[in-house]
Amino acid sequence: MKQILRFSNFITSEETKKLSNWILENKQKKFFQDAGMHGKRITTRYSTHTDFEYPKIVKDIRKRIVDLMGLYEEENANIYPPFKDGVVASCAFPGDTCYQHIDPVWHKGFHTMHCNVITQSPESGGDLILNGVVEPMQEKELVCYLVSNSPHKTNLVKGTKERLMWVFGFCIKNETWNDAIQKYELN
């Protein structure tokens, strides 16, 4: 079974700029915290602060993902992981890496899927390594995979620029993933 789905230019240049600016303007605030992945990355994932809002564009992009992946077609298919709005904003500084891990299953009978979008790439590195295979991600590309099923990590972020990434999390059934794989493998 295919492990990853990729959609080039899923977001526009204008959306990329807005999402990057939001991270850069807010990364010093209390709702960005250490990612806890043995690297130099901060995220909104572990924040207990709820007094912040993601920009409206985040909801628009999430809706596009829901439509793309067919997440409303089955009952209870659109459950979010337990981080704010099921979304994570991430800033990986030069020298960051993420150790290999598998994310939790948040709801029994569902897989945890992350749909990642890089809005600012570093000069080099910060690549996803999924099941031991390096899967470089391009700016504006949507990369979806089952984080609760596959060991994944990243290699070292190099250069002077941060890697800025948005994670859209979903809890989905096996059939939903298989349907998406079949649909997009045929295209």
C-alpha cells in the first residue's frame, strides 16, 4: 500500500506568505513551545494556552483538505487530534532534527493522518524520512501520510533560514485512506 500522498502547489504563493508571516510574527509568544522532539523546534501542538487564533486562511485550507480526501463521506470521519483545531504551526530552527517516532492513535478504530505544508524551506535538510525513505517536501506542496502507522523523522535543518510548516491533523478510518490512495494513484 502506498504510504504517502503528495499534491504540488496545494496552496498559493499568497497563502504561503500569509502562513509564514503568522508563524514569524508569533513564534516568540507563549503559545509556541518546545516541540519535545529532541531538536530546536517550537510548535503550537503542546500549548495549553487557548487565547490565540490561527488566521482564517487555516480553516479555508483545512476545508480544502477535507474535500480532497473525502473526509465527510462516512460517519465520524472528521475527528481532529487533541491539539488546537487539529492544527499545528511549527518553526524548526537551523540545527533542528526530529527523532524517529510513531504518533498516537487518538480515537479507537481510527488512524492519525497528518497533512503537512511547508511554507518556508531551509537552505537544506529538514526532510521527512518516512519508513526509512527520504521524502523531501517542497514549499506549497501538501504531503499526507498516516503518522500513527509509519515510523517517521526528519533530517537536520541546515543553513540560516527556519523551516516553517503547518500540520493539519485528522483521525480517519482505514477505508478513507485506501479510497484516497486508489483515487489519486489512478490520476
